[in-house]
Amino acid sequence: MPSALPVTPDEDRFTGQLSSRIGILQQGLRRISRSSTLADLGACSLEALRLTVPSMETGLGYRQKGRKAWEALGECSARGLTELRRASADAAVPNPATIGKRGGCLVQRLADDSSVGLFVRPHRGFSVTDLDLVTFRLFLQLFDGAYQEMAFRKNEKSLVFSLNHRILQLNSLIETGIEVSRLTENQSPHHLALIRAVSLVNASRGVVRVHSGKRLREEYVFPEGSPLRQTPGGAGRLESSFDFLDHSYTFVLYNKESRDGRGVFEETDQLLLDALARQVHASMENRYLHEQAIEKERIEKELNVATSIQAKILPDALPKIRGYGVAGVNIPSKSVGGDYYNCFELPDGTYALVVADVAGKGVPAALLVSSLHAYLRAFLEQAMPLRDLGSRLDKSLYRDSTDDKFVTAFIARLKPTTGEIEYLNAGHNPAYLLRTDGSIEELPNGGPPLGILNLPIVFESKRITISKGEQLLIYTDGIPEAENEHEEFFETHHPLAEYFAAQKPASADAFIKKLIADVKQFAGSGPQSDDITAIYLRRI
């Protein structure tokens, strides 16, 4: 194995001097590593270099990525900056070096593609040696390492700051969501969300606009009085929107602010604004559903009251009339209905039989049913002729009802001992009287519906006699017009007069039960679209 070449005294001296200089640079590096700004880094680096090579005039320059101009870093003479500009004119050369015995420049490209330049000129009586050249190159390598470390610390600090800011934004987003969901009716969730959004993304201003179709219904600006325009050269705008019911809500933020006066909206800023918009949307939906639930509860309470009142108006059971069988039924299509029926004894020993149908359904119709019930009891007990009763009912109900409400009614007064029936049909379906010979006699109307016109209307009443074995059916149109799933009427398949004539019921109750069962069987899964009401009378 060949032996190592002997080290000459010059090489030994060179190595020793280089080691000494490295030691001085390393001591200076301890200060360099604590630099927080580029200016500090340049000043500390130059100080270490001048201690290492005191025979040289040195200067540092710095050039940002993509720029041609050099700026002094620490100390650098105008001549030095000029030399650096000349030395780096050829962009194809990564690290140009133009140092001779009388000095020159070294340029080092840094990790971020910026450049640091070293200008060297020996003092009088000195020249640049090979040891100096090695020292300068080593110095720039050390500077590059210190620069990367400083950039890493800066990026790390920026990352920590950004992370803390994102945590703050997340916490604020959660708090805003809670606050928005707890707003009172006098507060607007979209106003609060705009204020929070401007603050959280460091926007200079913002606006939320509410449109109904193309019409602008509301515009709220924060801070108030801010001009709604983008600053020239600014960071643009963010926008987020949603639709709720028949309104659209649009949030717009302008010009992100930063420490140096300029900033760029980031993707997370858009995500945050979208999240705030979704919170407002959810808050409005929840508030709307809550209001609907309260309104539904209020309506249900009112319906329960109306149902309770109507239950007291309609008879629990019909009276027993000697020599007669009588039964009735009322099945409302909603909680409360607009149909009415009753049978009760009058002071003179006669019996009133009433079936009526109020236009419409629900609570308004039920209220008019209540008025009808009160007037009927009062007028019938006065034993006035039915034609006069019709006129008085007409005027009274007209005063109590709206333009779209009226009542059709069949009112009969039965004298049980003789079977004589006086009846008034005010715009109602014809009642059917089934004679003993199997024929059907229709009892048609004798006037218009009650409460429809404010005119002196003359109603006609008629008289018939019901004999033993004969039957009377009074009903509302909920029976013949009951629909099945094919939207076909019961009357179409089972004409009510023929159906009535074909029945051989054992009792009044039996007839009513079979009638309702047959109607329901025909309707099947079809919805009940109208109230079903009937009274059946049979002379035994």
C-alpha cells in the first residue's frame, strides 16, 4: 500500500491559518444564528468577516428573487453595489466569481433563489491570497446556512402565528354559531355574522345584501359608512350566499388587511365565510321551524277548544220519539267541521230535525256552525212559521259571516202524533222520503242558502205527512260526493235515492251504520274531502 505524501511547511501553515479563521467565523456565527432580520444578519456577518480578514475592505449586498437591483446589506459602498451588478449581469452563471489579487465580487445564490453578494478590496499594501479566497467562499457558505436557519425560524414563527390565528378563528366560529342560534327576534343573525366575518378574516369592510327576486330589500354595511368598493391593487373580495324561503342573502368582504397594509385572502378565509353563511342559514331555518312549531301548537290548542265547543253543540244522542226511530251521524273531514245536525224537542211537543252545511271547513266554518246552532234554538222555540224563521236566520247569519261564507240547511218540524212534517230547504240537497210503495219523493229547496245575500228574501216552507213504515233521509253532500282513489263519486256508482230505496234496515241505527260502512268501503284509500252528516227518521 503506498504511503501518504508528506505535508510541506507551506501547506501546514495554510491549514493552520485556515483553521484559525474558521474558529473566528464560528464565534461570529453564534451571533449570526441569533439574528431575526436580514439587516441584523448582514451586520453580524460583516463584523465576523472583518475580524477574520482585517486586511480587506468588505461589503455585502442582497438581491431579491426576480429583481436586478442590489441593496446594501449591512455596509456596502456604492462602488461595491456597482461591482456586484456587473458581476451578476450574466444570469446563466449561478454563482459568479470575479475576485483577483486586487479584489472583486463573489455572488452566492440562496435557497429561496435570492442572492447575497460579497464585495472585496484589499487595503493598501495587501492583496487577495488563496487563503482569502477560501475564507470568502467559506464565509458565503456559512452565511447561506445562517440565512436558511433564519428563514426557517421566520417561517416557523409565521406558521405558529397562522396556526394560532386559525385556532382563534375556529373558536370564534363556534362562539358565533352559538350566539347566532340564541338571537332574539330583535337581532339579525346575518348582521352579527357579517361583523364577525370582517373581524376574523381581517377584511377592511363588508356588506350583506338581502334580495327578494331582483328587488334589494336590505343592505347592511360594516363598518357603517364604509365605501363599498375594492381598493386598487388590493387583495380583492370574498363572497358567499344562500337562499332561504323567497329571499337570497349575499355576504361580500373587501380588501384583506395585514401588517404591511396589504394582504391576500386565503382559502381558509373563504371556508370561514362559507361556514358563517351556513350558520346563519341554519339559524334562520331553526327559527322558522321553531316559529312554525309554536304556531302549530297554538292552532292545535285552538282546534282542541273548537272541537270541544263543537262536541257540545252536536248531540251526544238523539231523543227517543214515540212511534219513530231516529239516528244521526257527523264525521268531520278535519278536527272541526262545517256540517251541523240536531234533533230536539220543542216546547209545543213537536220535534226539530236539522241538517246544515257551512261553506268551507275548519275553524271559520265551525264558528258559523256555532252561530247557526244558537239562532236555531232561539227561533225554533218561538214556534214561528218556518218561512219567517228562514228570513230571520238569513239576516242574522249574513251579519255574522264573511262574504265567502254561507249555509245550506234543511230544517223540519215533526208533529209525532199525526206524522205531519213542515220543512224548509234553504239551498240544501233534496231530502228523500221513501214511501211504503217503494217510491222516492224528493223534498227540493225553497230558497237560496242562508247568509249569502243582504236582500229581503222570501223563503217557502212545505208540508208532508210521513206514514207508518215510511222513511226520511236528510244528508250533506259529503255522502254522494265521497271519492275513491280514482276520484269517482259514490253517487256515480251508487245513486243515493236508489241506494236508500234498496235498504231494509232493522233499525235507524242499523241504517246509519251500514250507510257509513258502505261509503267508507267505496272510498277505500281515498282521502275524506268533505264532512259526512246525515239524519235518518222512520215511522214505526
